[in-house]
Amino acid sequence: MTVAPELADSIGSFLVDQGAPGLISEEDGASVRLTAHFPGAAPVDALTRFAEGLRDIFPDAPPARVETCAVPEADWAENWKDHFPPIAVGERLFVHPPWIAAVPSGRVGIMIDPGMAFGTGQHPTTRGCLVLLERAQHSKPGARVCDVGTGSGILAIAAAKLGAAEVWATDIDVVARAVAEANLVANGVAEAVHVGASLDDIPGQFDIVVANLLGHLLIELAAAITARLAPRGVAIGSGLRTEEEDAVAAAWRAAGLVPLARYDEDGWVTLMCQPS
Ligand code: SAH
């Protein structure tokens, strides 16, 4: 469907709530095109009513245009599932989609429904964070953990399941926050994890801050992250390419953090640091 940009977030969340397992969002200047697959019939009437209702709040937005087409079931359903094989990560974790329920003994299952937020476990930066988070939590039982840029919620879920006493998850994207909340419930950790928009909204200091963002954001947030670390806390940063590593490490060093460990997969680097 094609919608006004100011309606895109709300309509995107609505599509996910209605059962779309994925959503493609393409910005085109004055409008946003949202494409969602529904396993059954698309909820066209509900969608049209919802979009019309939003125009009470945004009267200047042009009406949303809904178009549907039938896609042969096997085409998308099977291809989609092929992209999300379950994976063992680190020593104790196992990330799996809902349609694969068996978790190998000795591992902790993290069930992620591949939706519209980043963080299915298939990306090297997510795996880097999981591996180093597991390592950090091993020496910090009952840690207070903050996940900056939670996306699907995968790292916050891992932290809670690995025994964190309290977890905070932040994301600036309202759709990611909605997806994360749903995944927290599905994993039975909604009580243990609090969700917020930004680090600034969250109280206190953390034993572990993990941030899978992008190189330039890790540089921008270096001081803010350092300020929130408990005295013997660790910061885990990811989303940087090998060629950005020196610049990020220098910014973190300038903020008072020294490197402890790094994970590298396919040129994607994850760094773990602690206050000097
Ligand atoms: N933590 C997940 C997802 C990482 S994707 C994983 O490791 O797989 C990065 C997420 O960070 C996105 O959902 C994006 O919306 C969010 N983000 C970007 N800048 C941010 C900021 N300054 N504060 C909080 N979240 C941010």
C-alpha cells in the first residue's frame, strides 16, 4: 500500500499486528510504499478502516492506497523459511524461528519470529554481540544490562535468559519497539526486560551495555555509553566494518574505554571494552 510518510510507522505496526511476518518499506519522497505478505487473506477492510482513522489525527495526509495481489503460497512461504535456519551461537545459545521448536540440550533457546526489525541471528554483528555478551555475563551473574538499538529484541532476550537481573532495551524506531515487545512476550521474558526509546530515558548504571548500531553511531555515543557503565562494567559495540575499527576504537579510548576482546566475522567487527 502507498501511504503518507507520517502514517507509515503506525500502519507498519498495524500490518505486523495483523499477522504479516515481514514488511518492506520503500520511501519515495512524498509517500511510503509498504509491502506485506499475509499467509491467508490480507485484512484489507481492517487496514482501510485503520488508515482512514489515522487521517482524523493527520487530516492533511492524502488517503492511503491499498493494493493486493495473490502470491502462490509455496513461493514465498518456503523461500522465506529457508532464510531463517536455526543457529547455535557461542557456547550456550540457540536462535531459532517459531516453526523449529526443538532446542538442543544444554542450550538456551531464543525464539525470533523474523519480522520487520533487524536481529534474526543471521547477521555477523548480532552473532558477535551474542558471543561477547555470553562471555561477559559468564563473569557477571545477575548483571544489569542495557541493549542500545534492540531491533527484534534478540540481545535483550539473550541477556535475560542468560541470567541478567535486570535488562533495559532501547530503540529509536517505534516499529522495532513493538516487534521487540512481541518477541519478549513470546520468549517469556517480558517481566525481566524494560523497553524505552533512548538511553537518556533510562535510569542508573549498567554492568554491561551492548550496542549493535553502526560505526559512526558508536563514535557519537562513545561518551554517553561510557557514562552509563558501572565501575567494572563492559561495553560491547558492533555494526562496524574492519576499516572503521581504528576510528571507533580511538573514539572509545578517548571516552575512557580500553579493548578487552573482539569478534570478527566476514569483515564485521564486534568490540568489547572496559573503563581504563
Ligand atoms: N540489537 C539487534 C538489532 C540491531 S539493528 C541485533 O543485534 O541484531 C540496530 C537498531 O538500532 C535498529 O533497530 C535501529 O532502529 C536502532 N537505533 C539506531 N540508532 C539508535 C540510537 N541512537 N538509539 C537507539 N536505537 C538506535
